[in-house]
Amino acid sequence: MARGFLGRCPHCGEGRVFGRFLKVAPDCTACGLELHHHRADDLPPYAVIFIVGHVVGYVILEMEMNYDVPLWFQLTFWPLATLGSALALLQPVKGAVVGLQYALGMNGFAKLPGTGGAAPARPEDPQRDPSDDRSPTGSPGLGRA
């Protein structure tokens, strides 16, 4: 997620995630990871609204309670501060969401470059029968939900 937040490829950290401001590049120029199948959709704007709304709302409340700020200043400064901070956070948050999808193997990110298919199975992963409803750790659980 940190690599995506910085606008770098979540696999190698070298290539760029974005071709334009919010347009994700089709693939990484350094390692060849396909990025075109990501589905960030609405999560980045919601997260940015949540973060900016809480920060700006808190600062507005503190300014209003502790200082005598003129109304003209409040009506000009806070909309500009809100818009600027939202635009500044939108691309990093979208990159972090793409990095999260990569880390979780979502939306086609299970296929790594150079492997020619799915990511190799780890040897410690036990082979399980599809009808086996026990938890993978062998501990008791709720079974099928």
C-alpha cells in the first residue's frame, strides 16, 4: 500500500502506477505487472471525503470556538483548503487502494509477472479437498457459514 500511496508499482516499486492524474497505467514499465484490471471504483473518493471532512471540520470547529475569525475569511479559505487537500489526497489514496488490491490478490493481481500463471503455491499450504469444511489452521470453527 505504501508503494501505491507513493505512486509506484506495488510489485517492484520502480515503475509508475498512474499514466495521468487518476488514470492507472495498463502495466508497469519496469516489471510488466498488469495494472489495467484494478477496480478501485468509489473507495478512494469516499476515503478522501472521510479524511478531509474530519480534518477540516475539526480545524473549523477549533477556529470558531477559540478565535474571532471574520466571516469573509471563513467563506473564502475553508472551501479552497477543502478542495486543495481533497485533490492532493485523491491520487495517493487511489494508489494505496490499488496496492491493497495487489497485496490481497484481488481482481486478477494473483497473476504475477514472469510466472506465466498464478502465483506459485507455498509448500506449507496443505492441499485440501473442496468438501472439507474445517478451518485451514485445523482449529475448531463454525464450519460453513
